[in-house]
Amino acid sequence: MRFGGFSLAALAFVLGAANAAAAATTELSVTGTGSVTLPPDVATVAATVETNAGAVTDAMSQNNARYDRIVAALARAGIARDDIRLSNYNVNYNPRPQVVSPGDNGVRYGYTVTRDFSIKVRKIGDAGRVVDACTASGATGIDGVSFGLADPAEARNRATAIAVADARSRAETLASAAHLRVVSLKTLNLGGGPIVPQPMMRMAANAAAPATQFEQSDVSVTVSVDAVYVAEP
């Protein structure tokens, strides 16, 4: 029997050859990693203002006054208002018990207002001055100073290209060891996304210059990709 110029035997031969070719291919699953290391160009200072009073209005007004002093001091230090961001604001009430236990010394009763905020420092060398400005004008805590990249997109793109090349290299190494050759890329996905670890930092004090200083290490932007390649003999 013939169909459109092909016999059943010819059709079976074509299908058999296609199935044999498909069976001869092998899928190689690999993960590639790419990293780019750059010096940090931005710092973020996390600070807290906490106030306590018997009346909630007093606790809030004291907190507002301290915060306003900090914002004014930061403005004098060259920090734009838009670079100061509120991250948390909490009002908590702790009633005073009728009988205060001797072990409760130091416990604060009444209303406690906590305001957490962050300051982006675009001139990275001013991070120490910003910390000093906060503590001198009313901040009750500095919760951390981190260093990073203002715009990590370029570093992330470079790291992604390195990760893709690494995945291809790993696939070719696997194929060669199995006496195969890579013929195509089947799938490619970002695996886990970019990671920007915070570098180590250290406070440095100097008797002649008591201003707070920080030493920063480089920032590494790391990207991983998951890829599946097709290989054949």
C-alpha cells in the first residue's frame, strides 16, 4: 500500500531511523556559576530611636523630637531626605504591676515607641560620619552598617554570562568523558538568583581623630544557572 508516494515500508524505515536517532541522544544536566567582585560604592546605616514615657503622647513626641534632630544632622552631613527610609514604627505598652519585683530593676513601664530607619550613604567614605551624626543627635541604637553596590545590574549581567559559559564548559567536559559531543541547549534557567553577600567591616578608632571609620572589603555578586544540554555520539 502506498500513501502520497511513500510505501508503508518506507514510512516504517523513516520512523525507525528517527526513533534510533532520538534514542542515541543524551541529556546532560549541569549547573554553572559566575562571580564578579567589585569594590562597594554605597553604604546603608540602620538606626533606631526608642523612647519611653508614662503617657503615649509623651513617648511619641519625644521620639519625634529625637528623629527630627537626627534628620537635621544628616542633612548637614549631606544626606538627602529621600535617602532616609522608615523601616519600622512600633508603640508598645507595658503596665506597671502593683508590686514591682526586686529583680525588675531596669524594666521600663509605660509606653515605649520604637522607630527603625535606614540611611543610604552614597559617599561611602561618609558612613562613619553618618553613624556619629545619628548617635550624637538622639539615635539610641545603630543596628548595622552594610556595604554594597548602588546599581548591581551590570555586575549581575557579567556574572550571568560567566555562569552560562561555565555551564557549557561543564557540559562539554561531561560529554567528552562519555565520548559524546554537545549538539544543542535544551533548557536554561537561573538557579537561585543572584547573591550579594555583605563584606566584612571593622570599626577603627584613632585617638587623634575619634570619628568612626569603617574598612570595607569587596562585594561579590554571584549567579548560578541550571542548564540541560543534548549530546550525541
